[in-house]
Amino acid sequence: MRLLALATLPCVLAAGGGETVTTRKDRQALAVTIYNDNLALVKDQREVRLPKGDLDLAFAEVSAQIRPETALLRNLTEAKDFWINEQNFDFDLLTPAKLLEKYVGRRVTVVSQRPNPDGAGAREAREEAEVLATNNGVVLKFADRIETSVPGRIVFPGVPETLRARPTLVLNLHSPRERAQGLELSYLTGGLSWRADYVANLAPDEKTLDLSGWVTLTNQSGADYPDATLQLVAGDVHRAPVQARADMSMRFAAAPAAKAPAMAEESLFEYHLYTLDRPTTLKENQTKQVALLTAQGVPVRKEYVLRGDSYWFTSRREDVADRLKVAVFMEFENREAARMGMPLPKGVVRVYKRDSQGRPQFVGEDTIDHTPRNETIRLKLGDAFDVTATRRQTDFKSLGAQGAAKRVFEAAFQVDLKNAKKEAVAVNVLESLPGDWEIVTTSHEYKKENSGLARFCVTVPAEGSATLVYRARMRW
């Protein structure tokens, strides 16, 4: 077994003072798998002619946010007697400022325009100068003076070997023979992310909806991924803490969304994998949208909910009745029988409904978590305008100790519901009761949802009102 030594030192040139360079012109295949949490796996296959023996291979045009410790180079052609001695990530990129910084202590040529002695036009003048410093500006030392600004343009004799035009992974490796060889570099990188967005269009009767899902991809990794096989992983993948390093990403600039084919889905470990059925290009600093799913005529339920708090039941309240908001929820099943049944990545669902003129209007949005098949999707879209509620405490008294209970209380409430709509509505009144409780008397039937929640279903007639009255006894 041969140990692989990793380093983060500047690139060491191979024997002969050169290196073998591979760019994306050598690329045979590219695959990108993007995870939810700003993480992606890149697999880049290239065909490169390697000399025999030890050499430096400059694998150019990798992600600027590559995690070098995750890089793995495989030889698909000559795996036997092929090994890597060390690898270095060069992210010191060539820019005018960096080039000038590398020339501190060295001489450059300054080209400026000066007027001709006869006053007719200007002539080009060249002077040599030494770059003294580049902190908060440039300091140049000429033969007879020192200047703190550039009196013209600067001409450099060359580009230092430590500067790269694009992010480059340099690998010192051993090749068993000289020939064209298939290489695959895989690595994890930041700067690539995706999220799911859903658009739901409610039918006029609010009994069904049409749902479309989109995947929004964002590339801020500092590299392009042309004609890549694209896969997305939905799920909460655990990641070990890593030591922070400099952020090499570039600023984001949104690009127009592009429509793409829908994606196939499959299980992967404890996650779900979505695969685009054709290659796509992820440009640097671009947002792209890809169709995820479509479903039509999905049955949906609308629900009005009035929820109370447990503090209502712990003391006497002598204030006037409270005006409360009645929340509006939409609920549908992620089942094949409901024309759904695809595991849904977490994201935002935006709901629209057409007005009387046929124009779609936004009526609310909510987030969903990763949702497997056969689960219920429940969205809170807002608060009702035409359905209102008031609540007041009509009685509160202490009954002292009873048995094992040190304190026993009774509280009575009246909940008035009004409906200005032209059709009747059902309002679910959810009451959070503390301790060991029971409903002593009630005007409406109730259901004990759990140890701390009672549900009353109250039907409110069209353009009318309804009143819920009940008394609860609590022990603790």
C-alpha cells in the first residue's frame, strides 16, 4: 500500500521545469450532484496525454470553492502503478491588483502620454519603475522620484507562476507509461445550491388545485458546468464541522430562468435523488429553473381554524371580549389516488386563484418540509376577512383540592363566530387546556385531539352567526 501525501504548499514544478495542463477542452463527461445545504459533488472526466514517470498535472477550471481535502483523482485507463504524491489547490487568481501585488520589489514599465515639444499632439513615453508597495494604492519608485499613483498604464514583463487565470488543482503524480489516459476528478464544493418552489392554482370552487413544482438552481461556485448530468439530493445530510477557509466565491448576479424537462425520482439511502433527463449547463453566477413535477385536479380541503392559548384557563379574566383572527388552511394528500404521490423536497408553496375576470391573484404561501409519499400537506394561507370571532371568559372559580389534585379549577367560555359569506362555513375551534382536564358542559360536540387539545367543530350559517359555550374543569 502506498501512502498519499497531501500538501497546501505552492505548486512544485515537475522535472524539466514544466507541467502538464488539462482544461475543459479535454473533458469527456461531467456530472454534478447538488445537495440542499450549499454543497455539491462534482465528477469531471477528462482524457489527458501523460508522460511516463513523475509529473505535475494542473487540473484547471475546477470550482473556486472546491474543498481540496475531498478531491479524489482516479485513472480509468491505467490504474495499475498510478499514484498521487501530493496535491495543491491554487486559488490565487490572476487580476490586475494581484499582478501588481506580485511585482512588489520588482521593476515594471510605465507608459504615459506626454506633449510634444512643438505642442503638436502627444507622444508615448516609457519609464522603468520599481513597485515599492500596493497597500491602499500603488507606490512607484522612478529614477528621479517616487509617485503614489500610476501616471499611465503599467506593462509587466510576464505573469508569475503562482498566479492562475482560473482555479486549478495541481497534482504531483506518477504515470506508468506515456499515453492518453482517462482521468476522473471528483470533489465536494460549496457555492452550488438548490431549492424547490411550488405554484398551486385553485379551482373556482376551491375543491381542487393544479400544482407545478420547480427546482431553482444557483451557481456561485466560481466555475461553469457545461452539458453536465444534473442530480439533486433532497434530505438532511449530516456534515462534520470543517475548518473555515477563505471564501473564493464571486458575487451573485441573477440570470433569466430557463424551463427544462421534468425530473425522475428515486430513493438513495435515507434521502431522495432527482435526475434531470438531459444534460444542462450551469453557468457561473446564474440562476436556472428546472421543472420538477406537475399534477392536475388534486383534491383539496379548506379549513377555518380558531386556536386558543392555555393561559386563558389558568386565571380569572375580567377584561372585555377579545377579537380573534380565524386562520385559513388548505390541505391535500400526497398520494397517487389524489394525483400526487411523489416525494416532495422542502420549499415554498405559493397559491393563486383567478378572479371574476380570469386573472390569477396571489392568495397566500407557506413552506413545506421534505414530504414523503402518502403524507398530508397543510398550508396556512392567511386569516379570514369575512369570518370573525370574539371570545370571553364567563366564569372562573377554584374548587380547592380534590383527591390527589392539589388545585382544581373551572373556567367557562363563550366564543361568538360571525360569517359574512354567502355560504355556510365550518370553523374548528382548538382549545389548549392545561393539566388533567375534562369538558363539563358544552353546546357543541368536541373531540380530544391529544392530552392538551380539544377540538370543537362549529358550523356558522351564511351571513349569520353561531355561539360556542362550554365549561372546562382542570386538575393539577
